[in-house]
Amino acid sequence: MRHRYIGRSGLRVSPICMGTMTFGATADKKESFKIMDKAYDAGINFYDTAELYPVPPDTKWMGQTESIVGEWLQTKPRDSVILATKVAGAASGWFVPPNRHGLTAIDRFHIEKACEDSLRRLKIDYIDLYQLHWPERNTNTFGVRNYKHNRDDTGKDNFNDILHTLDGIIKEGKIRHVGISNEKAWGTMRYLEESKKHNLPRMISIQNAYSLLNRVFEGDMAEIAMRENIKLLAYSPMAFGVLSGKYIKGTAAENARLKLFPRFARYSSEQSTEATKAYLTLAEDNDMSLAQMSLAFVTQQPFVLANIIGATTLEQLEENIDSINVELSKELLAKINAIHTRIPNPAP
């Protein structure tokens, strides 16, 4: 498995990243350990988590995923794993942990305490990549197709303050590098601008949703990713399991995510189902599973640094990892793009 450098950081990571947001929910600790061991043995050295996991976020179990990952990390040499986690922002109130609010450095306690809590749960001395989970302002995301400005938005331009806070934590040795998640073009460029102008830490990656059903990143964000060397950590490449085809075929297990949490309907619209059926037929006509075609498509994009896969069983994980060996031909990519042209971004 060939490794890739994250931006200008010097960190080398596998092109597949092990996502952990189901650990502690649909996957218990024993199964989570098996999944991470299998990924590790396959050459995956990149693991992503967050303080608010498992999903859906709830104060009753917030932090359980980091605790599971932390216990597992004790079984491996620390320098053999690149560990990424996230601090929750205030863009959606229910994502913010209790007794905390926002990321602004006026209340730098928020970021500093979140980092300390993550280090404690993860049982490590430093975090390789510390990401801001959400913007501080209102943006269009999770099914909202276009940006509409809200004059009453209370979010402020605090990019410089946030970077100053992160700079202090880096100098303390608690984090090595920083990244963003669920950001847009304006926010990404503001961080890069403040970093360059004031010699502050530079964001080295951006973690946004990207899949056959959501290719919104291919707009302005793809150009930024390539020109500024701040490439994509693609989450939900399987669209919550929809792009496995199991819901269309009626083979989804009772503990499948959309059965347990039907409110996650982002990828279940009529247009998404129509597109998924078309992609399923195309994959099977080319003698591959829809899961492998979906993951290979994401991994092959030049602006993608790593494809964040998830799994709740070893069988799922094996198929997902095998996708790294699938190379989609120009002819097949043209047919994928034809479907996308007909049904563009049904799950933004």
C-alpha cells in the first residue's frame, strides 16, 4: 500500500484511512479491536476519530469512541499510527459537548480542554492531526444545496484567534498538525490567509463528505485542494452504506446504520435511490461490487489524500480495503460521469 504525504507536513499516510465513528455504537469494543487490527495488518496506518463520536452524538456516550481507540493504541507502537481527531464546533448546537461553546480563542478554554480530554481518552501524549469539526458560522451543509446568506448570523471572523490558540497547543507538544472539516471555500482560504500573513499554523487537510452521490467538493474546493496542497480526507464515501447496494437489494442487516438511525436520510432521497440503482447496474456489468467501484472512484481522485472507510464487521472491512487494488478505466469513469450528469449530486 503506497503512502502519501499530508500537505507540507512530512506525515506519510495510507490512502485508506480507518474511520471509527461507529465504534462504541454499532460496533462494540471487541469488534472494534478486530477491525482496527485487521486494518493495521493490511498496512493502514491512518486512523480518524472525534471527541463527539460515536454517531449520532449524545452526551450519554460522547467520547466512547476515543476511549476504545485509545485502548487499542496501547497495543501498537505509537509512531506506527497517524492518529487524527477533532474538536466540536458550534455550527450545530447539538454537536457541542456540555459546558462548552464555540471555538473562539476569547474562550480558548474550549479548544484547550477538548484537546486535553481527547489526549486523556486516547491515552497518548500527542495528536498527529487535530481538526476543527465544524465551522463557527452558518453554512450550507448536510442536504442544503446552496448557500443563502443570513444577515442575523452571529458567527464572526475569528480565524486568527483560533490559529493563535492552536499555535500555543502545538508549541506545548500536544498536537503536531491541524486541519479543518466540513469547511467551505471561503473559510478554507481565510485560514490559509491568516496562516501565511501571521506565520501561524497552516491547515494541512480538509475532511468533507465525498462520494458518487455527493461530488460537491469538485467545485471550488477541488481547485483549492490542488493549488494550495490542502487535500481531501473524504468521509462517507459509501454514503452511510447506501453505496453498498444492500438497501436496494434488501440485504441490510438489522443493525445497519439507516435501520438503526432512520433520521440520517441524507442519502435516501428518490434521486439518490435512482442514482444508486444506476451505479449498481454499472458496477455489476463490470464484474465488481458497487462498494468497490464507489471506493475506487473516490481514491482515484487527484484532490483526495485519503479515503475514510468505515466498517462494523470484518467482512465489510475486507471488501473496503480490497478496493485499493481496483483501478477504474477511462471508459468506466466516463459511464460514471454520464450518470452523474443525468443525476448530479442528489445528496449534497
